[in-house]
Amino acid sequence: MLYPPKLILVQVLLSYFLGLNDLIVSSVELTVHVGDSALLGCIFQSTEEKLVTKVDWMFSSGEHFKDDYVLFYYANISVPVGRFQNRVSLVGDILHHDGSLLLQNVEEADQGNYTCEIRFKMESLVFKKAVVLHVLPEEPKELMAHVGDSTQMGCVFHSTEEKHMTRVDWMFSSGEHTKEEIVLRYYPKLKATMGYPQNWGRFQNRVNLVGDTSHNDGSIMLHRVKESDGGSYTCSIHLGNLTVRKTTVLHVILKEPRTLVTSVTLRPEILDGNQLVIIVGVICATILLLPVLILVVKRTYGNKSSVTSTTLVKSLENTKKANPEKHIYSSITMQEVTDEESSGKSEATYMTMHPVWPSLRSAPTSPSDKKSDGGMPRTEQAF
């Protein structure tokens, strides 16, 4: 049956404007933290066998921003592009129409809209799926715990698709050149929703799985932390051939002694007999020695006062000695005139004056100085 050219042209234009060749699935949202890994699913559900020829992943940070290539797949080769080059990989099974993308080490600038396009061989149909990625601040990669406490270490795999993890491994290393130790391993049972956790070595009976494994959460709780537990803990979540890892560093702090204030500590203590005797003896000795102490203090103070007075008197005497008294002049007759000379010459008297100190004034005079030849006393004058 042949259709007129006008009718064919109308159908082509109508399908173009209405987008009948594009199968668009409503967008989904995913929230991750900086540094986490995220699986952006892009799976075309079909019972028919279709050959995927091309997969494109585009990114846009807003409505008015140009789309940037994240990754494209063509001729069995996937090529990451731009700033995503070392952080994205195509992890879906292309043979089963799966073009899912794994984004690792998420950055704050990765927040935005991601669009996946899958094209099939010999078909004009284009399958599109949009993912809105929200990025939260980075979770702490280092934890602090006191000795004896419990601490939780998280390990969650973020995905837009329902993928069930097949195994969880937790490993520990105390340093760069030390051998890793097994902390915990989780293997889900076949055909069962529950698995069984196992832990080894010095972590045995101190670690348990606390995450929701149905939502790819492999978080653990470490109980009764020891000082030797400080180091790096690496979690690995396996989803078939896909593995996601996360490392947490644990610092262990020694507990400081704590003093608990209770009603028992606040009650006064009852003294025993020995303590009471000692206290009474100390009081009595203090009472007996108090008068002696006072007497010693008084005597010491009196001696100091007398010594001070004596010192003051001596200083005054020294001051008087240092200041000389007035000069005292005495008359001394030089030569006595004999009877023979007195007849021819008149009597003459010479006076010599010299200073006399107080000590010399009190000295005794000889009898010859007190009287002259005629028995008369010698004249002395003091000026």
C-alpha cells in the first residue's frame, strides 16, 4: 500500500516536533557527599534483543548552561571527557542495554543534571534518562574515639538503581608498611535476604554490622576501643564485578581520670580513734607552746631595742669626739731669773700660747710648775 508523499511528510514532521523517536524516562534524584562514589543508572528495559551502538552522558549545572560531555561509548570503546576523565567509567552491561555510569570522588562542582542517551542499531529510537545529583559537604574521614568507647564507621554505596551487594569487606592497617588485618567480612546467603557477618583476630566479638544491607549500607560498629585500634579502616562493597571502597582513619585517645561527685563523696567522713588522738595531741601541743613562743618573741624584741639604744649612744659619743671643743691657751714662763741677774735686769716674762685638748687639760701638773722660786704660785691664765 502506497501513501501519498504529503502524508509521509506530515507523519515525519509530526514525529519530529512531538519527539516520538525519543523515549524519555522521568528523572531521578540522588544525594551524595563530597568524596563519595555514585552510580548513575541508565538501563533500557526491553524484551526484544536490541544492539546498542552509542551511549552518551552529558552534564549541565543549570538551565542556562551549555551541556558538557562526561563520557561517550561508540564501537565498543568508552571515552571519559574533560574534568571527569579520571573519575568516571561505564560499568553497565551494554549487551543488556545497560549504560550505567560510575562517578567516583564526587566534587562539589559535580552537582547538577546528568542525561544519558542510548541509541540502537537500525532504529531511530533514542532512550533518554536524566539524573539530578545533589552534593553535600564531605563527611569526616577521620574519627576520634576514647579507649573503652564504641564508634561507628560508615560505608554506603549510592545508586539510582536497585543493586544488591554481594559482599562487604573491612580491612585494618596500623601503618603504611604493615600488613592488613581482616576486621569483618559479610557474605549474603544464597536465595536469602539475610547474610552472616564474620570477624577475625583481635577484632573478634568486638565488631558487628549495623548498616542496612538491603540499601547497600555496610557500616560497622567497633566496641570497646583499644589503644592499638588506631589506624586506617578500608571498606569494600562488592556488587558483582563492581567494587566501591571507602577509607576511614581512627584516632584513639586515652581517657582522662574523672571524679564523680555523688552523695557519698559529699558526706563527712567519720574519723577513727588514731586520727582523733593525733588531732587532739596537735591542738594541745599548740596551746602549750603558745606562751613560750610569745615570751621568746618579747625577749627577742627587747634585746633588739637595747642593742639599738646602745648603738645610738655610741654614735652620739663618736659625734662629740669628732667635733673639737674650743681652744684653751695657757701661759708658760720660759726662764726663771736668778738673784744675780735680777739685780741688774728687770724681771721679764714670756708667754707662749698653744692649743690644749680636753684630755691634756685634766693632766696633773708638777710641783715645780705650781710654785716659783719665791714660793709664790705661778700665774696661769686660760683664754
